[in-house]
Amino acid sequence: MTSTRLALLGARAGASRFWNEYTETMPREELDALHLKRLRALVEYAYELSPFYRGKFDAASLKPRDIRTIEDFKRRVPLTDKSEFVGLQEAAPPYGPTLALPPEFVVHHCETSGTTGVPLSIPYSMSDTVRYGESWVYGFWALGIRPSDSFYFAFSWGNFAGFWSAYWGARRLGCRVLSGGGLDTKGHIQAILRMRPTVLISTPTFALRMAAVAAEMGIDLSQSSIKYTYHAGEPGPTALPAMRAQLEQAWGAKAGELLGIAEVDAMAPGCPEGDGVHVNEMNVFSWSMDPESGAEAGEGKIGENIVTSYANTAQPLLNYRTHDLVLRRPSCPCGRTWSKLEGAVLGRTDFMLTVRGTNVYQSAVENLVAETPGVGSAYELVLTREGDNDVMTIRFEPSPEHAADPASWDGIGQQLSDRIHAALHVHLRVRPAAPNSLPRYELKTKRMIDQRPKEFRRALDR
Amino acid sequence: MERRQQIARIREARALITAAIAECRSPQIETILKSADAELHWALWNLGEPVPLRPELEYGEAVPEGRTRAR
């Protein structure tokens, strides 16, 4: 009888630092040449198969053959926006004229959360799900996750694209998948202790919530089987270094993060340096636009991330406005040439406040909140309008060690206010809230509560 | 294996699979072969090859018979 050696990967591939070294370290000139070919093919595809894009191009007197350079693509292909898609889908549900494939090609349907508006419907073909999942794997591999690892998914299996695509990625990598669907927080903790997974997939705030509940149960999750936590759906350990420290301490694990946009792709897996994400340039072409002028934002300048997806062929997205503000870098010590977004998303074009001439970004405030001693993990940023000014008020719950000492709360708030003033040169209001009085979320935590009149805010809902 | 050689072998494999798809009478086998071809197409894409956006575009079945493309 012959013995058979079973291995998921051969020794050479298994030892690689990269999921795909050839493309992840491809020189910029070669990447751009490849992008141009793919962008031209995508323009042709969209024009041929999507009534939405045909109408849009015709209205702009644009033919696919007019796109000869990357500059042509950036400049001549009309910008698209989520609100456009939502409006068309509402008029002719579920996808309206945005679908580029016959409906029978759609094998999976997801939706955006629609917390403050109508959800966007997102169709995926079979190969779209493969491509979308692949994006996660670059980040998994870079963090150290291998096929021998096992994933615990601490979320309910609704229509949320983020974790479906993480599941597609875990399958692609060949890992064991353990579903926590339907369990409450305590149930997740008990399942982790029982099944001994090595990777936790959840939103970052829910990971912290689990650790806090476990502590109340007398369980220290830093002693659990989890070696890696990986996050998406809201600003996490890359955008908020203070949150990285909290996560890694609470779980005794390395924390990773991916920047995804449900309708686009799991587009930017985390850099192993821990300070940013790399755009997966096999799936996405992106550039930065100055949201005020519409011109391209130069290197080292903060701009709005404009993306084009090769991953979603069922509902193509060309020059799609993300309203995410990013700082793009062309190189990285990790060796990847894929465009690096420092700190992932720095803020939102629609949630950037200007206070006395100073731009205040959500992530900058959140970083300071998270690193102030005595401030707990539950907090919210409330936007209001007073006279001609936008005002931000930070409501925070005290950390557990201060929960029973209300006399200390104002002092903690003052310390936070001082830190914000020292770092951002603005005065923001800070108000303590009673322990457990602010809402908790299993999926996207809603940090920003916009109470400004509609005319003073953008309509975009993410 | 050198990259160009790897690409050439994958292209050969796709040609064989595409021919087998064209001759298929079993929905099961056709589905499996198309899945295999989609993976090979994806391998070429991730080797930096300028393949079409979807594999079906190379065998002309993105739009099933009897349907018209958007005009």
C-alpha cells in the first residue's frame, strides 16, 4: 500500500511572504500598463452590457474607443455615486438598469446597511464572489494566517457583504470555517472556548464588546485559542492605533483590518506594517480627487478615494465616489507596490467638520478618544448645527474601573477635551454618559450621530 | 516553473477545457468544466495577463440565446 502525503500547499508556495508576490510587488509602470488594458476592457464591457453606463456615456458623448490613456479614463469617464444607483434601483427593484449581466448570472445578493436611508442592492456573479473573497486572502496571508487556521465568524448571516466575502476568502485560503450565526455575545464566547478557532472575524467594536462581556463572565479571552483577529465594517486597528492596542491586549492576538466597500470589493487588505492598507490592484483601480475642486489630489495630499472595480462584473462601478478621504503613498517598507492608504480611511467627505478654519476628521477624534485613560469603548460623536457653525459633541461612557465613580467622569472628559485641543487645535464639547446608556451594535457601530438639519449635511448614507 | 511557461500551460489547459465544454451534453459536467475554466481564467488574470473581464466572453455565452444585449 502506498502512502499519500496530503498537503494544502507545497513547500515553496507555503513559505512565500506574499499571497502573490509577482503582482503584489509589480513595478508601478507595469501595474499602470495593466490597468490601462483592463480599464479599456471594462469600459467596453460596461458600455456593451449595462444600460446604465450606455446611457451615461451617451449623455457625455463618450465612446469606449475615446479612452486611450489612464488620464482619459480619470477625466472623461463620468463619476458615479451610490445615490444614483439607489435611485435607479428604487425605481425598478432590485437592480434597475445597473445590472450588466442577465439576472440568472446573479448567484448572491447583498445589501448595504441602509442605517439612515435606502439600502443599495448588490448583485454578485459566481466569479465576482471568488474575486471578492480573494481580496481578503492577501491580508490574511500578510498577517500570518495559513490554511491550517480556523475562522470563527462572530456575526449573523444577513445581507452584509463584508463578512460573506470574508467567508469566501476563508474558503479560498482553505481554512476551516466556524459559524457563530444566531448566537448572542455570551454564546459566541462559549463557542470560541468550545471550538478553539484561531482567527476571529468581527467588527472591531464587537471584538472589544466580547472581551468585556467575557471579563464579566470571569473569562480572559487573551488566554483563548485566538491568534489573530481580523476586522472590517468600521474604523479598526489600522485607522485607530489605540484600538489596535485594546484589541491585541484583550485577545492576546495580532489584529488585522481590511478596508472594504460592500458594492466595490474587499478592496484594500491590511499592510503587515500595521499602519495602512494596500489597494488590491488586481481587483480595483483607484485615484484621489480633491473633493472641492474635482482635480486629482497629488501625492501626499488627502483626497477622496475614487474607485473602479474589476471584481463586480454584475454591477460594474466605474469612477465611483466613495466619499472616503485617504492619504495615498506610492511605496511601503513591506515591499508591496500596491497603492498604500495610510491609516486606511482618514475621514468622510460628508463627515468632515470645519471648525474655525480647521478640518476635523472623524478618525483623528476617535484616535484621541480611544487613547484617553478612563474613556470606555462606547462613545459617539454627535453633530449639531448652532447658528452658522457645525458643532461636534463627544458623548462617552467611562471605562469599567471608573463606572462606579461618577465624580471622576467630568475630569476624564476634561482630559479628553484638552487632548483634542492640543492635537487638533479645536475645542469640541465632551460629555460623560452613564455606563451602558449608549447603544451597542453587533455589526457596524454607529459612532457619528448627525443631528444637523438636512440642508447642512450630504445625503449620502454609508 | 518560469512565469511565461506557466502561462502557456494554463492557456493550453483552457483550450482543452473550452473544447470539452463545447461538446458537453451533461449539465453537471458542463457546470464543472466552466468552473474549472473560470479558475484558470482567474489564474491568468492574477499572473498579470490581459484576459477579458469574464471567461464566458471568450466563448460568447455571457448573454444566453434569445436575449439581446442592452442597447
